[in-house]
Amino acid sequence: MSFKRNILDLRKRKKEAQQGGGEKAIEKQVAMGKKTARERIKAILDENSFHEYDLFVEHTGRDFDMEKKVLHGDGVIIGTGTMYNQPVAIYAQDFTVAGGSLGLMHARKITKIMDHALKMRVPLIGINDSGGARIQEGVNSLAGYGEIFYRNTIASGVIPQISVILGPCAGGAVYSPALTDFVFVVENISKMFITGPGVIKSVLGEEISMEELGGAMVHSEITGNAHFFARSEDECFAQIKKLITFIPWNNAQKALKFPIQEPKITKSIEEIVPVDPHNPYDIRDIIKAVTDGSDFFEIMEYFAKNIVIGFGRIQGNTIGFVANQPMYLAGVLDCDSSDKAARFIRYCDAFNIPIVTLEDMPGYLPGVDQEHAGVIRHGAKLLYAYSEATVPKVTVIIRKAYGGGYIAMNSRHLGADFVFAWPTAEIAVMGPEGAANIVFKKEIDEAENPAEMRKQKIQEYKDKFANPFVAASKGYIDEVIEPSETRARLIHSLEVSGSKVDQRPAKKHGVPPF
Amino acid sequence: MEDNSLNYQIFVVNSAKYLTLTTTKYDRRKKYLPIDPKEVRSIIPGSIIDILVTPGQVLKAGEVLLILDAMKMYTQIEMPFDGVIKSIHIEKGDRIPKNTVMITIE
């Protein structure tokens, strides 16, 4: 008696199950420009590192003739593997099997690997490619979604959770990615919406294509649901592999330290910024001028471009950058930029990543649409996130720091550990133009030449208040520095903050304005 | 999409003029229009099931103007104040989007 027969039988069964939906379905998947679930996992993980579980799981549908159908793996592949030799957990919905629809066992497989990821404190990567709930399984599908959302929430802030949208992700299914830390989308492949174009047309008579309603660019630029946009699956996988180098494996660790590199940017930092605070420049050039190897990995590049967020390294350590972007909307704060920055700050705080804030911001975006969209409560998220964060927090004020925005952008008053200002910084309640109109209203109105008087008074205000020295005289700014000193100051301030302890009163959790 | 043309515009914040680019979402924002209480608008998309009034009719606040079917519910749309029906802009069976002016009153 030998094992041979059993082994051959096992191999045959495996081979069959690994085919997923079979040749025809795979052909269809490829024709849509998509890779199969198995290829995707392989592309993300280290070579030959993937180990699969639950390959032989069968669905439990017993209605509508479902009992006669064989759905290999129940439309989802789960397993563990490594990235850069570090363990990760992964699942990938297999669209070739019943459209990747989610039934009871499909969901159980996902929650099994989620539980594992949380217990083992390793990152979880979820690849979404599913037509939605398996309608034949009724409420069991809904139960499955709910159990996934619950685990996404419990694991939030403990392990990194990455969602990759490589196909449809519609209806309730969208809420799992929305609860995770980073959402990756690919042009012409990702489709996310609560209500699809068909329903919208039949109920409302509004006609819109899937790509326009919930395509990759819509979620990157308009809704802010997606963090990374790629033009192909391969580009997307490269982004995931890059992101993972910047983040720690769980909330008890720090991100891996890399070899120190000097910035590659050759332009002097003073040449990047126009002295006139009304003129724009790309704040990302400043970030690149202070980060190791000038390597800045931007997050949410297309959404709320008036604020820039992302990771870079200083002395080999991951830093979260939050920076106003004068190139877009003059770098104002508004609903979307506050929301974008606040969530990122909370991510950095949860995962022990120090935050560097670069400030050049003329205030809040004026307008009825902003007020009615709730700029008060969205703006409050930013104050909350900065105040709450206990990781090292350093601010550099480059030019404008006016009014409420000055407070919001990690000011000393919200608990910044170090605040530096360039000599070009203007820290004031508002810009000289607005302030002069109010402070010197009477003089301007009564002057023989109001325009000339106004000009004079603006200059007077500028000389007196539009500088960093008033704030420095109160100790609100720790030091006024030369622009060329910025990197050195950041290096030192982050180094001396390395063992920062900031105890907060015990509480179950705060009540942030979201 | 990425704006490569670098079409800088003047942008005013607190009386100061800044040179900057705008975003697609900013460009697409809707201009605020004050609400005219004399226009009865749909606050939800739906279908007109029935119109219970005719132009010229004198009504008291709270009287039902029409029935709108939206999200599987029949909603009675009421007269907001005492007045006269000036004009009706919809027909029975119409499928209307949100914020459509249905009836004008005086």
C-alpha cells in the first residue's frame, strides 16, 4: 500500500479547483484586460511565497438549483505569503467563479483570513472583483458582508488594511474598502458605486456610464474614496509594493529603517519658493528637497489637490508629510482638504509615523457651497486629528499662516513639538490686504486718495505683523530658520523626539466630528 | 485629470489675490441660488402620481398639491403658505430629478 493513489487524487482535485471558473470564464476575464485572481496574488507577493487555504470549500446555497452547481473555492482565494520576506495575509475574489459573488462560505473564507491577519498582526490585502451579493443565498450574503465590515473596523489601527479594486465592487461591498486604510484603483477596471447606472437610469432617468459614475478617476479625483490611481494592474501592484515599504507591519512596530540618502534635488530650496506670497509653486518640490533621495510617495494625488499628503523618509525613517499646496486653490483649507489630511494624520498616529507639516496657506476657502457643505465640521476633523496625535509633530511655516488655518496646521497650540518658520513666514490673523481694510477702515474711507491710503496701510500692517517675529517673540515659533537649514532642523527635531511619550487621559475613545 | 496646461488664475481669499490653478471639483461646483419660497421644488427624484390642483386655485397652507412617488413611498406635497396656484410645470406620470420646480405659487 502506498500513498501514491491518494496523492495523485489530491493533485487532481487541486488542479481542478485551481481552475476557478474554467477556461471560458478565464478567457472572458483576460478579454476585459484583467488578470485572474491567482495571477494577481502572485504579482503582489514574493515569488513562490503564496500558501493557499480553503481551496476545497464549497458553497452552501440550496435554493434556485444552486445545489447542482460547483463553485470552486466559492469564488474567493485566501492565503498567506510574504512581501520583502515579511508575512502578509491576502484574499482575492475570483470573478470567473459565479462573478465573484459573495455567499456565506465566500465570506467565511474572507473573515477567516482577516481573523488570522489580526491575530498574527500582519497586513491584510484584499483584492475586490465581485458582482456583489449572491442573491440566491439571500440574507446569508448580507450576513457575510456585515461580518467583514465588523472585522475591518476591529482591525483598523492595528494592522494595515489595503483594498485593491480590480473589477466591480458595488452595493454593500464598497464599504469594506471604505473602512480600510488604502484603496487602490485601476483605470477602466475598477468600478465602485452603491447604486449602479442601470438603477439610476430606471428610477431617475439619469444616464451615466459606469466609468463616469464610479470609475477609477472619479474615485481618485471627485469622491476621495481611492488613494492610489493606476493605468494598469501592473502599475497598481508596483504602487502596493512601494507603499508597503513605508509602513510598519502593525501598530506595535515602527516602519523599517532604510539606508540614509541625501536629497537628490539640486535646485536650492530658496529658488523653489517665490518671495511674493501671492505667487504659486509646487510644495512637493520642498518635500523632495528635504526627504531622503528626494523620494516622496504621494497619497490621494488627485483629490483635494490644495493639500498634499504622503510618505517620505528622513534619515531612513518614514515620515508622514502634510503640506498646503499653493499651486492649487492657493493652498486653502476646505472640506475635502481637511478631511483628506485628518484621516492621514490619524493613520500616521495609529502606526507610529512622525508627522511633518509644511504650511503655506491663506485661510479657508470662502463660499456658500463650502459653508453649506459643512466646512465647520470637516475643518474640525483636522484640529481633532492634530491635537489627538501623540507621534512626533513638527511644523515648518514657509510663507502664509493666516487665521484659523494657522491654528489648524499643527500649530504649537494644538501640541506641535517643534515649530519652525522661514523668515518669509507671515503669521497673522489674516493677510495684510484683508486686515488693513478692517483695522484702517476709517483712515482709508476718509482719505483724499483711498486707494493710495489703502496701499500705505497694507504696507504698514505688513511691516508690523506679516512676519514670523511677533509669533517668535511669544515662543509660538521655536526658531526662525534659514530655508537651507530646513532638512537639518527636521533631522534633529525628529531625532530628539524619538522616544516621545505623550500621555492622554484614559477614555474609551474620543468623539471626533465625523 | 492632471492639469498640464498650467492655466493659472486669480483667486481671491480675504481681499488678497493669489495666482493658482483650480481643481475639476472646484470648477464643477454649483453656484448658490437663493431659495424662492414661491417655487415648489422636488427634494427627491421621483414620479408624479397625481396633481390635485389647477392654476388659479386659491389654497390654504397645508393643503395637498400633488403626490410624488419616490423611493417606493407616496409623498404628499403640501402648500407651504396661503396663496394661489400660478402655474404647474409638471404632468401626471412625469419622472423628475431632484430640485425640479413643480409648481409656482403666489
